[in-house]
Amino acid sequence: MQTFVKSSLYKITKKTVTSKSVLKLNSVAGGGFAISILAQ
């Protein structure tokens, strides 16, 4: 897993997942997240 912190406002994390992977995402009120899943 690689994590890149561009600023204190957001974080970019890249990881390899499979059909059995479970992603735990934290979201707070007024916040959110974006996710992209790409085939290799």
C-alpha cells in the first residue's frame, strides 16, 4: 500500500484489491471520499 499526502485537506492511497477485499472508509459529516477501482 502506498499513501501520498498532498496537503492536510486530502490523502491519496493506492492499493491492490481482489474480489474478496474489504475496504474500510471513514467519512465525517460535511466530508466525503472519492474512489476509483481500475482493472490491471
